[in-house]
Amino acid sequence: HFFAGYLPLYSPHRIVPILCFDGFGVHTFDGVGASLCNPPPLLFPDALILPPVHPTFEPIYRALTHTHTHHSGMSTSERRADLGENTLTTAQYTAVAAVAQVSTKTVLHPLDTLKTRLQARPFGSLERFQGVWNIRGLYRGYGVKMVFGTPAQAIYMTAYPVVRDLLQPSVGPSTAYVLAAISAEISAAVIRVPSAVAKLRLQACLYNSLGEALRSFLKNPAAIYSFFGAQMLVDIPYSVIHWQIFERARQRLFQGRDKAQLGSTESALLAALSGGVTAALTCPLDVVRTRLITQLRGEALYRGIFNCFARVYAEEGLRGFFHGLPPRVLWLSSSMGVYFGMLELFKGVAVRWLHPEASQ
């Protein structure tokens, strides 16, 4: 039996988390909803440990814990946002994130392809890509993105709120956002790295098919994972900056509201703004990552991350680090906006369908 909230003890300003052992793990409650995270009790030394609530006493517990919302002394902006993980199970939330990912990438993949080709060659040359601008050419890499990128994104979007909510009480919001973003990227990297390498090389016409990309990986997986550093060079800064902007702006919007929740339109607009700003700031890192991964066979223009930075600057100047900037900003702002908008939309549908009592 779930009962949401914190129980203020001794003082309205001292909020004690409630933990409930129900035979399946430890549940924590934060005033918005319940989430299963199985933390060791030692992580919550001052927690009030409660057994499963008997149905007879459930209304009493609900009445007690409901006092947090109105009498705990915490502002609405300090509450954890309801991303859906509080109502949906982990499997349900992961499935919703995967559906949102597929919908988004299907629509916007051609912009990603254009961005990759502008960044792949020195001075943004598109000469070697003649004849591959038809629909089939623009959707090169789409298959690998769906097959491998979708589960990677689902892992990422599942890991981020779990780590964020676990760390936030002890390290504060800003640090929790950073550590959660890094943890989520590393969690998804085992799938994301080979997926990104295959997608970029397909878009840059270094692979002719998904089958060739798979054979290349199976033949020498260590060579593919050698791009882990280059991939994290882009993904970790992007995630950290994006979530700092998104989470802080979202907390501002929560102020004065009865619940910490955004509609699908608000989430889409906020994600588009944070995605576009972050895309522009991280474009130089993306250029270096793309150049390293899409070097022609036997070409070896760049001997590593630092050498690539030095050569791009020496040969192309600062402008070289911003090849593909317009499609990158348009792609990621649109991608993040559509993704988060669809994520909120699909979460609402899933909650109403799977948990009608919660939606009420």
C-alpha cells in the first residue's frame, strides 16, 4: 500500500523520508509519488521505517503524510518533478521513453545526416556525398539508430531520474543534475558508442549497410569502443549543460503551482530551448568527435582528440569548429522538443491506461 509524502517530526522544517518494506524492496516517498529504488537503509539514517500499511489504517497514514504538501515548510519549487517514474513502473517508463525516441528520430533523422556530412570533411566539404541526397541517402544510419540507439536512450532516460532523486537529498540539486547526467551517459555507453560509430559512418558513406556495420563491430569490437572517449567528449558535456538548463528552468515554472508537473507543450518548448542552446555550445566537440570517427580508411588525418583540435584550428581556424552548426541546432532543438513533448504525452496516456486510479 503506497502513501505519498514526508512526515514532519519535531518541527515543520525537519522532513523525514518514509521508507516502506513491502516484500519487494524499499520504497521512498517524496510528496509527489512513490518510486522503487531499493536503497540500503544506511543511506537514510534518520528515515522513519514503516511496515506495509494494513487497509484499515491506510486512510490515517495518508492523512498524516499529506501534511507535507501544506505544512512542511518546503516550497513547490523544491519538490521533485513528476517525470512519470513515480506512477509508472521502470519497465513501463522505459517503454514510453523508447516510443518517444522512435517517433522523434523518424521525423528528424535527415537533419542529423546533413549535420554529420557538413562536419565530416575539412572545410565542410560535401563533394564526396554527391548522389546520396535522396530519401534513402538522407535516412542512412536510421536503422542502426532505431535498433541500438532506442534502447540506449531508454536506458539513459531511466537511469537519469533514478540517480538524480537518489543523490539530490545529500548533494543538492545542481550537483545531483551533473552526477545523474554523467551516470546516465556511462550507463548507456555500452550500447550508445557502437551505435553512434555505425550511424556516423553510414551517414558519411563509410559503411554501405547495417550488415557491414555489424560485421565490422563483430570483427573488432575493441576498435569500435576505442571511440568511447570521443563519444563521451560530446555526450557528457551535452547532458550536463542540457539538464542544468532544463531542470532549473522547470523549477522556476513549478513555483506557485499545486504540483510539480509540466504539460506536454511546456515540456516541448523548454526542451527545445535547452537543446538548442546546448547544441550550439557543444558544436566544437561534436566536430572533433565526427572527424575522428569518420576518417577515411587509411587516411589517419587525426591521431587523437587533442591532435584533432589542434589540426582543425590550424587549418580551418575557429570557423572549423562550427561546421554544421545550423542543422545541429535545428536538429537538436527540434529533437529535444519533440522528444520531451512526446514523452510527456505518452506518459499521460500510459498513466491513464495502466493506472487510472493515479490519473484521478
